[in-house]
Amino acid sequence: MSVVNQIPTRSLPWYRHRWPWFLMAGPFIVVVAGFITMWISFSGADALVVDDYYKQGKAINQDLRRDHVAASLEWQLALRYDAAAGKLIGQLKGKQAAPELILTLVHPTMPEKDMKRTLVPDASGAFSLPLPLLERAHWQVQLEDAGHQWRLHGDWHWPDQKIIDIRADASPVQDAKQGGG
């Protein structure tokens, strides 16, 4: 019989092997991503959720009446933002003279960036408003009279759309190729 010389081999501890670390990396990354997701969800308030949804739902019917009044007066609004001059230039046309107006630009996700301005157009319905540089966003535009009898509203993808035309009797007609900006 032959005697085989056996050299005692020392096995390395588990943390010296790469496979346990490789297998633990996946769950560790998932746990870190979970904490990051939790931090993002708790750090920012959800501005789209309304506390009193029933009251706001009832208000929609009042808003629809205002849209019908604007359609009967055939109101049309053309807006153009001149970024170089920092001005919003507009023209309001309709059956009667334009009264004192309230223009509201609503940011899609951050209510603190909403802008509300009062303006008085000239006899031809033209007006100009100084505005800070608009953020690249999908703005909601609303124009209403100071007495809240009628309103015009539409969407504006700034700066992709240089001009926006809103008509009370139809959906907004928007032209991205005209004008400068």
C-alpha cells in the first residue's frame, strides 16, 4: 500500500471568497433603493391630491357654465411669450370690449410656480405683461374676467409652442412653428 502524502490545506474564511459578496450585493442594492424611494416619497408633498374632492367636483359644473358664456361671446385669445424681452404679449377678440382680466398660468406639478396676473387690454384687445423667464413645462393657461362670468382655458407646451391660440367654441388650436420666442 502506498501512503499518499496529504498536505493539509487550509480553507479560507467565507469573507475571503468573492461569491458570498456577489450574492449579497443584489439584496443590499434593493434595500438601499427602497430607502431612497421612501425618502423621495416622503420629502415631497403630492400637489395633485385634493382634500375635498366632492366640493371640487361640484365646482366643475360652474366652470362649464363659464365656458359656455365665453363661447356665446366668441372670445378668442392669442398669446406669445417673448423670452428676450421677458414679456407675454396677447390679443383678445370677441363680441364685446375686453374688461379687466385675470390671466393664470398653472404649472403642472408645482403650485408654488403658478402665476396670476391682472391686466387691462387696450381698445383693440391687445395687452402686454412682464413675466420672468418661463420654465420649460406643460402650462395650463386660463383667462377670465374679473367678475368670474366667463373663462378661456387651454394647454401650452412652452417653449415647444411659440404661440397659443385659445377659442371658447373649440379646443385650443396651438401652433409651434409660427412666431419667435
